[in-house]
Amino acid sequence: MSVRRRTTLRAVAAATVVVALAAGCSNANSGANKGGGAAGVLTLGKPDGPQTNNSNPFLTTSAGAVLGYRHMIYEPLAMTNMIRPTEKADPWLATEWAWEDNFTKVTFTLDERAKWADGKPLTAADVEFTFNLLKKHPALNGDGVPFDGIAVKGKQVVLTFKESQFVNQNKIIQTFIVPKHIWEKVENPETWPNRTPVGSGPYKLKTFTPQTTTLTATPTYWNGDTKVKELRYTAYNDNSAATTALATGKMEWSFVFMPNHKQLFIDKDPKNHQLWFPSGLGIHGLWFNTTRKPFDNPALRKAMAMVVDRKAIHVQAQATLYPEITNPTGIPLPAGEPFLAPEYEDATTKPDVAGAKKVLAEAGFKLSGGVLKDPSGKPVTLTFTDPAGWNDYITGLAIIKDNIKEIGIEAKVKTQTAEAWGTDVANGNFDATLHWTNSGATPYDMYQNIMDGAIAQPIGKSSQAGNFGRFKNAEATAALKEYANATGDAARTKALNTLQKIFVEQAPMIPTAAAPIGAEFSTKNWIGWPSEANPYAPPQHTQRTALEIVLNLKPSTK
């Protein structure tokens, strides 16, 4: 699997959160890190191949998004910590914000010190313009926030909505703010490559090539001095090249899937080479196309979920890098502990073949001669699909294939190009596939991504918003809406408990791993990285909090 972001199904070259395997070696790193921290340079990279010069912060396929450098140029109103979702966000461009009327109104008070890299002040007019830009151009509004009223009142900005934005509050406060005096002149912001980006962040674009993008620190950054004076992002052609760069110290910060991370990375410099892969509230799992028989039968899906060996997937497919899923609700722990329904607090994902056979028998399936037949008498077979080279996913599919063989299901694995696979997943052209989910401040985002009938599209129509399995359950859709519009915690808890029960009983997808927001990094030249002991941010450099990390780094004295 390639390092990829878990917010949307990108049009599919692959990118955020959390992983890529392809082929070939790039020579673009030839000038990387000659001096490192001593020279004020921090080297980063990803195995996503050559990039096109595009720094539009709102386009998830832009080089700025894929490599992650947009977070160093553009800033949000507030900064949230995805691995500590219940913590209050840190003020950033806004010094404070207040929600009213059951999250249908929010007022932002801006930091009067904030200014753009070209020296102009950042004002409420810029914030108002940005939200109107997203309202007018849905292609830039990746989170689908239903903006309504947008107004400036003195030095404050007030947003109003027709419905509660409890589930979108973090998305709203994390919106990138762009300068009105530049963007108002753009004819088509949905396709604008923004090749000379001007933001309020501490860095500006110095040079761009398809292989290497260099950012340099802005001497007049409004929020203080930066110890890291230059950022160099290299686009490696594959995991092998990126792993080599990490191992040799040419790259100091990345997130690359390594089956043998101890041997390939840690042991090359045990004193300085480190990694940390915490999870938020997103997951990876086997999505079913619930429009195809017999996978439209919840008993079959549940039985398959009961026999999958998550421990084997954790160890063999994911090299223990991805946090293990231990609860059948799919909610990652410990991040999701406050949200678990009482009936599932002690539940486990330990394989239960006998229990699965009982579920199938009660639903009219027959197991004879090692072959499972559906209620119509037809043998149950299916095809798993995922991109070639995404070894963690392919290994995971092989494990699941062996697991379901124990209940008489014959499966085969088909590999595709990432582009073809992404198109098929979006259009519903698959039996079952490993894929990731959205992540958010609560498990709502994960469940909504999987089970919301309101975003389900007919087969053949692209479903970029989620529900790739076309799962339709009126109770689940209603519970999602109830959660989003609830006026208090009790109502939200009730709705979330309902969603957990539907997820376990109906099994629209089988959770296989928590989605890590992790990274590999070196302390040879830079210290101050987040860790389990100091989890101030997820360590992945394609998240907004990457800016917080860079500002926290200091030269090593080693």
C-alpha cells in the first residue's frame, strides 16, 4: 500500500495520513541533506513519484497536498490533535472561537499579529473571503461543509449554518485561510496551480522540480522565529528508494511502509533512527460491495468478519506498524475508548470459526465438502482487489483468503494499477477490497464514511464522498443524522451506540487495522519530535500539525 491520506478516495494516484509501494529509484535526492540540522535544513520525502508544480492548498491531488508542504505555507484558524481527539484545539490564526445555538453559529476572533508572507496584514476580510470561496466552489470544499451565512463583524468573523455542525467543527476551524488580495484575481480557483503561493505560514516556496521542492523560512513570520531554515521535499519513485534514503540519512522525515523496519531503518542508526505510528479514529478494512449477491446478505458478511485473524494481519501484513484492531466495533483503542458502547467494552476480535458456522447455518447457508453454498445452492466465491505493489494490503488479502477458506469460501486476489483500482472502487465495480476510512474527532466520521445511505451512489456513478460498498440501512442513516444534529451528549451517545451495533451485526466492512498517523524520523540533526511520552501531535508530515512539529524542532547538540 502506498502512503496515503485517509480523508478521501483521491482520484487516485495515491497520497494523506497513513502508505505506498511502487518501483524504481529516483536520483532526485542527490543533493539531499548535506549538513542537515547544522545548516538549518530538514529533509523530507515520500514515495509518490514525480510531481506536477501545483501548490493549490485546497486540491488534494496537488503537489502541496501530496508532499505535505502546503501546511508550511498556509495556516488554519486552529490546530487539532488527531491522536487526542477529545482535547481542545490550539489557537492559531484565531485566538478564540465560540460556538452557539447547538453548533449552528461560530464566531472567530483573529490574532491581530497575523500577516501574509508579502507583509500585508491578515484580516477578517481574508477569512470571510476564504469561506465564501469554499461555499462558491464545491470542488475546493473537500470536507463538504454546508456553509450558509458568512459575515464580518468588526474584527470578528461569524459563520451561521442551517443545521448543527457538531461533526464538522474541527473541519471548519482547520480550514486553510488564503489571501483575498491574491485569490480574488484568480479566474478559476478550482484548477489554479498557484505556482507562487503566498500564505501566512513560516515558509515560502523557493524552488520546484518534479523531484524536489524546496521551501525557505520567511524572516518576518508573524508567530516567531523558526530554527528550521529550509525544508527539502523529495518525491521518491518507490518505497525502496525512500527507505534507502531514510536508512542513509539523506532523508530525515517520512512515512514509508517497511516490512522489516527494525533491520532496514532502526538498526542503521539505533541512536537516532526512530518511528512512531499512533492511530486516530480511522481504520483500514475489507469493504464489501453490498449490491452484489451473496454479499448483500449481512449474515455472510458477519460470519466472514468473525473468522478474520487481525493479529496475523497486524504482525504479517503490517509488520506491527499499524495499531491492531481489537474490538469488533472497529473503533481504534485507546483513542476511541470514551466512545465504546457498554455492550462492546469487553468484546474482542478473536477468530471464532464455530460461531461463524452457526451464524451461516441459521441464515440458510450450507457447508458441504468444504464448500459453502448460499441459500439458493450456489457456491460462495469472491474476488479481492487492490493495487499491485501495495504489499501490506496484498498480504492482508492473502491472510483473509486463508481465513474464510475455513468456512468454505473460495477467494482469489486480483491486482490492478492504483488508478484503475481507484476508479473501480469509486464506481462500485468490485466484490471486496481493502481500503481506508475517514477519520475525525469522534467515530462518526468513520461510520459515516462506511454506512451513510445519504451519500450512497448507484453502481457506475462515482462515490467520492464514501460508502463505496453502497451499504443501505435506514436505521444507520437515521442514527448518523441524529448524531450530527443532536442537542446534547446523551442523544449523541445513544446514536453512536446504535451505529456500533449495526456495524457489528451487519458488517458492511471488516475492520482489519487502525489507520496510523505515523512516521519515521531522525534525531541526528533535529530534536523535539512528538512521541508516546509527548504526544502533542501525530508525527505524519502530511497533516496540518506538521507545522506545529517543525516549529517545535531544535538543532540537536549530539
